[in-house]
Amino acid sequence: MYIWIKALHIIFMVTWFAGLFYLPRLYVYHAMPENRGSFELFKVMERRLFALMTMGAVITLLLGLALLTINWQYLLVATHWFHLKLLLVTALAAYHYACYKLMVTFRHDANTRGHTWYRWFNEAPSVLLIVIVLLAAVKPF
């Protein structure tokens, strides 16, 4: 059963990250004044994508908890890679929440940031993905 839960955990993690990669990219375009004619469409796209990526996040986290229930010793033993992974997943959840707050800002036409800021903001999930996957696959310490 463990391997099936792990496989589903990875599948829904990919779903979550797809949203984390694409939603901030929508913010880049939404922040560009020359795209003003598409702002209402961006609002719809952002809302729907956020809902899908939230489902992916919740299922990923629930499956992760199921895996942790099976391998609870990761919390007790000196598996520093796992503790760092949990910290980074917490950072990822905070990033997800930041995406929500930005979506609400755009929904109310209250954005004050430029598209360059959103381009930098868009890079965070890439860095987190690389480090989290390396920690889980390599277990370096």
C-alpha cells in the first residue's frame, strides 16, 4: 500500500506544482498595463487555476501525512534531510498562500507591483522543487 500512496503523492505534487508554476506567470501578464483588455479573463483563469492547485496541494499534503503515519520514525530519528524537507514544504504552503493574497489583490484591481517583480516571484517554486526532490531522492544527510 505504501508504494501506491507514494505514487499518488507524487502525482498530486506534480499537479500542485503545475499550478504554482503557471499562476504567477498569469500574474506577470496581468501586471502588464498593455494587457488591460484581458484583465477580466485573467481573473477567471487565476481563480480556476488556484482552485485546482489548491486541490492538488491538499491531496498532496494528506497523502504526505499518510506516508508519515506509515514511516513515523522519520520524525524521531536524526533524518535531517526529512526535517529540512518538511520546512521547505511549509515554505511552499506559505508561497501558495501568498499566491492567494495576490489573486485577491488582482481581483480587486489593487495591484501595485510591476511585471518584473512577478517574474522574480515566479522563480521561487522552481528552487523549492529542486531542493525538495533532491532531499527526498538522495537523502543527503
